[in-house]
Amino acid sequence: MKSRAQNILITGGAGYIGSHMVRLLLEQGFKPVVFDNLSTGHKEFIPKGVPLVKGDLRDPAAVRRAFRRYPVSAVVHFAAAIVVPESVAEPLNYYENNVSATVNLLKGMKEAGVRRIVFSSSACVYGNPLKSPILENEPLKIENPYGATKVMVEQILGDLARAGCIDFIALRYFNVAGAHSQGGIGIKMAKPTHLIPNVMRVACGLKKELAVFGDDYPTKDGTCVRDYVHVVDLVEAHLLALRALAKGKVKNEVINLGNGRGFSVKEVIEAAVKVTGRPVPHKVLPRRPGDSVNVVASYAKARRLLGWKPQRGLDTILSSAYQWECAGS
Ligand code: UDP
């Protein structure tokens, strides 16, 4: 690998969002290099010809070796553990996987002279927000160890930027869903916890019934409201962030990524029935502990700083999720 400019290190590049990023970078003429320990990622998600460094960010030597072997101009850091209840049960794993690992990555970048990083943060840094839509300057609220790791890494990135060591953009994702239109990559979990994969599994008969967790919330129909953003729109924002960092136009910012529209659980079910033409039998169960009531983004900052505007609405999210979840059934 000679020219460093087009080479981008993608941590977690074998995972759901990371693999969509890798495809987009290839389409745009970049040379992605994937760093992944394949604990939750999938080797088959990595296109032929894209180098895979099978390594663990918790291992500083592995990180150092990767930077030595592959000179890169920037890092997009997706690798993380992401299951909130698991973070409550095993906090140390989360601090190691999400915080210590990121510190190792940042040390590796420093040694290799790589300044630019795009980081996957999350709307969970707002806790159970009172305002809707949410702007980036809302106060942060830690509600579980997973959320704490995202707040901590944002803090670390801010400190390093203030010390003049890095240029970063942290992207706060709202509810990411959907899959690539050409297939082959998507959310792959034995037992997904997220709403849309579960709705689709019911629609295609892989699961008998959907559990609706609570219908007594103070929302339009009593079920929780979320802002669903298509994974392809999401990775397009990462590309814009990489380009903005490279130009020095935007740096050291936290930016929301959502569609700016809220849908309740019931609305998602109704839309899924329309899009798929299949019934989605469901029953109401008690509230799931820890769920926020209403989480909707303002993406005005992403639009202003990155020129990003989501192109895909709920129907496209649902039809692509249906294709992915139900391929072959
Ligand atoms: N939800 C549900 N049934 C499911 C999965 C999720 O009713 O099988 C609800 C959940 O209680 C929440 C919303 O759907 O109100 C979105 O949950 P998800 O896990 O997809 O994302 P979160 O916002 O929790 O990260």
C-alpha cells in the first residue's frame, strides 16, 4: 500500500455498520483496511481484496502491527460492544472493549502519526431525553455502563483534540436499521434485541409473535417513539465526515445522525405490514426496563457542517430489512 491518503482503517469493519462503510469506501475509490477480532463480526461481510487484520484492540501490540503494516490517513472506529443489558451485567467488559481498546487505538494512531478519527457514538449519551428533537448541546446523562463508555470516549477525544493530538468527529447514532440494497450484509445475530429485526422475523414467519414492550407511555399511542435511520444514509455521513476532516473544514465536533422523525412501536408495526404485505402478530408485554420514552434527533448540525441529509425513510428501511432478514424464507 503506497499512497496513504486513500487508505482508511475501519475497526469493526466486519460488523453490521462497519461492513456497510467498507462497501461505500470501495465504491468511492478508497482502500479500506478492516481491523476486527470477529467476536461479533463476520468474515464473509468483508469483500474480496479488502485486507482483514484479525486482531483485538485491547492488545496494543496488535494495534501497533496493524498501523505499521498499513499506513492509513484516517480511522473510522466502529468496534465496540453494544448490548445495553449486557453492559449492566458485565461492566468491566464494556470498559475494556469500548474505553481501554479505544485508548490503545489512539496510542497506535499517535505512534503512527495518524490524526483523523471518526467515532461511533450514540444517542444514548442523552439518556431519557425530555426534549424532542434533541440538539447536540443537550446535557449528557449516563444511564448505563454502555452509555458511560460512549460519553467517556467523547471526553477522551475532546481532551486529545484540545491537546492538539487529533482531529475527530463523533457521530451520535439514533436507531440504525435497514440493509444494503444489494444484499449480503445486515444485522446478523442469533437473537436480535432490536425492534425492526424482530418485526421482520415475525413478518416472514421465523418468529411467531412480536412482544411490544409497554403501551402505557406518554406518547401518541402509548408505545415508545424512536428515530430510525437507514444504515446506508448513516455511513454516507461518515464519508462526509472523513472528507470534511481531510479538508480541515470541520473538526472536533459531536454530530447527531437521525432522520428527524419519530415513529412509535405501533407505527413501525403498521408500516411493516404495509411494506411486506404480511401480518405481524403482536402482544403487549410490560415495559422493558431502561427504555427511553421518546428519542428523536435534530440533524440540523449534520446538514450544516457535513451537508448530510438522510435520503431513505421508514419504508425503505423496512423493505431492505425485510429483504435481509427474510432472504431464503
Ligand atoms: N421493542 C419492542 N419489541 C421488541 C424490541 C423492541 O417493543 O422486540 C421496543 C423497545 O421497547 C423500544 C423500541 O422498540 O421502545 C426500540 O427498541 P430497540 O431495541 O430497537 O432500540 P433502542 O432504542 O432500545 O436502542
